[in-house]
Amino acid sequence: MTEKWLLKVGCTKEQAKVIQRMHKDLLAEACGKEEDEERTKNKEKKGAVKTALLNRKGGRPYDVDLVAGLFDMDWIQMNEQGEITEGFQEQEDFLRKDKEYLFEPMEEGKWSKVG
């Protein structure tokens, strides 16, 4: 919305400036809401990834927050119940293979104890 257009449709110069400022503020607010929603979704996804990592067989991560942070949350898809439906298995398999030192080894079906 340009000042020139606002003047053409009958606004005064002062009104045009106020309208432009309001328009700019509304756009910034809308973008902020989208960013907040995206942050909330990513928090939910990260929580689901952490839970899934702790419930998987094959050894828990030594640091679940660190390992969950290595996941690309854009690949993670969740259903309405908050369950992961896509994107977890492939990433977990890669991390367990490529970064196996991040996970505890398994001993006789129980979690091994370090220390």
C-alpha cells in the first residue's frame, strides 16, 4: 500500500502515513504469530523425538537433548494425537550408524550402566 495510492483514493497525507504504519504493524504481527506457531510445532516435535529415542531398543542416548537436536524437524511429521508418523526412523538409523558413540550399548536386553 503506497502513499501515492492512498492519496489517489482520497486520504490526506497524515491519514496515508497512519494507514501505512498500521499496515506495517499488522504485517509484522502476522509474521510474528506464524513464527510463534512454528516454534511451538518444533517444540512438540522435539518432545516427541526425545520420547521416541528414550523408548527405542538399541541403547538410549547418553544425552537425549543433544541427540534430539541433531534431528531435522522439517522431516518429522506428526498426526493429530502427537505421534510421529514420518521422518524419525531414517534419521535415527543414520545417527545410530554414523554417531554410535552417542548411544549406550545394550547388554543382555538391559540398559548398560556406564561408570
